[in-house]
Amino acid sequence: MIKVKILIVDDEKDFCLIMKNYFDRKGFEVHLAFNLQDGLNLIKKEKPDILFLDNNLPDGEGWNSTYGILKETPSLKINLISAYKEKTNEFNSFSNVNILGKPISIKELEKIFDFSA
């Protein structure tokens, strides 16, 4: 059985570990990156199905990479996350891009993935 792959790119390690634990229990294969460059490398290497991408990373703004990521992997489902950036209409034309504020609730995740905890 092929597992759905999730990549979480966020410099908040506690957040990553909580998300990884949650998705591990749901049967997903989860990969973590704590900076933008490692995340971009893992996108190429692991070819995830779902991406959680923080905006404020130590080596750049993750959201600025969204168009390049979509160009390389147009079917990737991207969840842009940030505790500091206001929601934007910039990505409304993409059906596979979702914007989430931190903290992310279990209810939001259930709605995105259509399952219950």
C-alpha cells in the first residue's frame, strides 16, 4: 500500500513534531524540514503529495517560493501557514493552495483532510 506523503517545512520544531505525530497516527508518511532550502530539496527528493509551508523561515520567506513549487509540482496540495502574515487573495486562483493561520486546530485539519480524530 502506498502511503500519502506529507512534508512539513517550519522552523518551529515543536509544531513540526506535533503535526508529525498527528499525521503518523493517521497513516501518512511524514517528512520534516526546518528551513526553506532543506524543504525545497525534500520536495524534489520525496515528491510529497501534501505540503505545509511556513512563511517565516530562517533562510527566507516560504510563501515566496509557492509559484516556483507549483511550476515544478503542479499537483502538489500546498497549505501555506503563518502566525504573522495576514491572509491574502494572492493564491485564490489555485485550487490546490490553502492558507492557514497558526495555531492550526484539529478541526481545521479534519476539514482539510475529511477525517475525524
